[in-house]
Amino acid sequence: MDFQKLKDKYAVHHINLEYFPTIVEAKARVQALILDGQVVGIGGSTTLNEWGIVDELRNRQIHFLDRFVPGITPAQLSEVFHQSFNADVYLSSVNAMTEEGELVCIDKNGNRIGALLYGPKKVILVVGKNKLVKNLDEAFNRLRTVAAPANARRYNLTTPCVTTGVCMDCDHPQRLCNMEIIIKGQADPSRMTLLFVNEDGGF
């Protein structure tokens, strides 16, 4: 993949794409983009946990809205979600990014989607090369055959996709695939930064 071509595609859509050969370099960039004292929210991202970004945030002099803190209650988690909409910085990943400059996400509750679309002043997305696909058809195929089943297994659910390995568009009470969005661009060209890492991470 020609990175400059990919960067130009996202730039047209007012999304600032930066390339990093390794997660070590990307993590340093994340730290540089966050200032001491800022309010920082985070999406329910396996990528950020897997790469140690959550632990690094806990050691910063920031007001970290930590959705992963051990023992957090449902009421406390809901409050964290709502506070995150007013964060100075919101960190997340996406389920797929296309070579045409689009970002695709699937959610259960919509807290991540809501924050990506509007609210937080700055959004930082950390995305591994395994999530890069050619177009929207491939993006939604990835959501249904990779991201959705893996997420269901992570939470030990009993949805059909856990058994079949493919999203069945079910009516199961534990369904995670309630909302899908395509981000085709940003109105504010300074709001969203996409850190593309040339390593696999998350799902």
C-alpha cells in the first residue's frame, strides 16, 4: 500500500493520517498528543488494551475517564460514558478503515460511535494494519466475519456468531451489532488524527 496515497485520501476527508512502523513509535505519538491536565476518554478498544496504551494513560497527569477500572459498577460506567462526550481528547480504534478514506465501526450501546461523531474536542484513533481493507464492501465483511464474532467471544456471550463465526443479524438479547456507522469525513480538519500502525492489533 502506498502510504502517501492513503494519507492523501484521508486528508481530502479532513482526517489527519500518520504512519508508524511499530506500536512503540505510535504510543510515543499518542503521549505527545495528550497534554497534562486534559480530560481523556476512551472507547472499549481491544487494540488500546492489547498495546498497553490504557496502562500508560493511567500513569499520566490527566483526568482519565477509565472505563476499565476494576470493580466499576454499571452506574459508574454509564457516568464515564456520558463524561467522555465532553472530553478534551477521546482515544479509540475502529473496526475497519478503507483505502478510500472511510472509517467503519460497529457498536452495542453507541457510546463510542457517539463520541467519534461529536463531542470530544480531539479524537485519536490507533489502528493496526489488519484493519485496512480495500472498500466498504470489504469493511462490512470484516465487521461481520472478524470483529463481531471476536467481540462476542471476548464477552463470553451466547449469540449465534460465537458458534458460526459469522454475524447472523440475530435478534438475540445479547446482540452486540446494534449500530453501524461510516465516517466519510470530518467538518473540522483539526479534530481527528488517525495513527496507522504497520502491525496487527485488536479486531
